[in-house]
Amino acid sequence: MGIGTAIRHRMGRFEEPAAELYRSFFIDLEALVKQLSHVGEPKRILEIGCGDGALGQRLTQTFKQADYLGIDPAETAGRGFRGDTARAEFRSMTSSDLRAEAPDAFDLVVIVDVLHHVPAHMRRDLLNDAATLTAPGGRIVVKEWLWGRLIAGRLGYWADRYITGDKDVDFMTEPQLQKTLADSLPEFTVCETSSVRPWRENILLTLRRKTDD
């Protein structure tokens, strides 16, 4: 358990606002969801690595016609979700577990700040799962914090390594991320790239199948 997790568990009713304040230093989730408006009106959304459900809550608020499934290996998946539980479900499982169940495909698959927590040799499998779970005409969205030489580019590593407690966290440069996506998702192409406030290190990539062009 990292320092941040241990402290959060002791904060009681202050845990949620403290977590939001900490998260907002690194990423504006409202801005991220707003940038996803170009994906249309998905009916089924999957978030791989949903964490406490903060992004899931915003996705269900924005895409009011969509059903949402958030998955995460952690037993506490979605514990902070305060949205519409009639349209949202959280399950403690991996993407390979879900793929094995062969569910109906999803119009939008979201992977936000997950890949740098996944060992490099396992990233292809996760992305392959995402591709299999994406419906024809659907989109995969990947958001990552980029590794850089400047102090700002290393903030994410410091936070995950020493506060979150992930000793194996491994951030990629933008070329490394692009290569990982190209090698792991050869049937997909990046159709849009942008950054998410408040840091340019927050890179957001939207991918679609080449046959959807």
C-alpha cells in the first residue's frame, strides 16, 4: 500500500475531496471527457483500469444514453463512484477475464493512465483485449502521462512511485507510446492526438479500425 492510499483510508469523509484535489493537480477529468465528445453517442462504454470510478462518474454524466462498465484488478474498483448506478457497473477483474466472457462489444473503450502501471511485456495483451472488446465502428481512447527530461515530465513518476506506491511504474516517451500502440494494435490507427489540461504531458490518443475509414 502506498503512502497516499494509507492516508486516504484514514481520512473518512474527507477522502473524496482530498482525492479530487490531488487528482486535479495532474489532470482535469472534465476537460478530458469534453474532448471525447467527437466519439459520438456511444451506447456501451468500457473503462479498463477504472480505479475509484472518478472518470466513470463523469462519463456517465456526459454520455447519458450509455451503459458503463468499469473494470480493475483492485478489489475496491469503483468505490468512489457517486453517479447513476442504474447505468454503471464495476467489477474487480482484468481485461483478459472480461474478454474470456465474450460480452457484447463496446462502442467506446477507455484506458486512462493504465499502461505505465502494466509491465511492458504485458501491454500488448491488454491492448489486444481492448481491440477484441471494441465494436465495429467503435473507438479506443488511450491517455498517458509522458516521460520527459524536464521536472514536469517526471512529476507523474514521482507521484506514482512514492505516493501511490507502484515501485514498477514505467512511463513512456511519446515515440515509445506510439510504437507500442502501432505494434499492439496493427488493425487500428491513431485518428486524433491532443493533450489534456493542465499539463502537456497528458497525451490523449483516439484510435479507430482502419476498415472504419
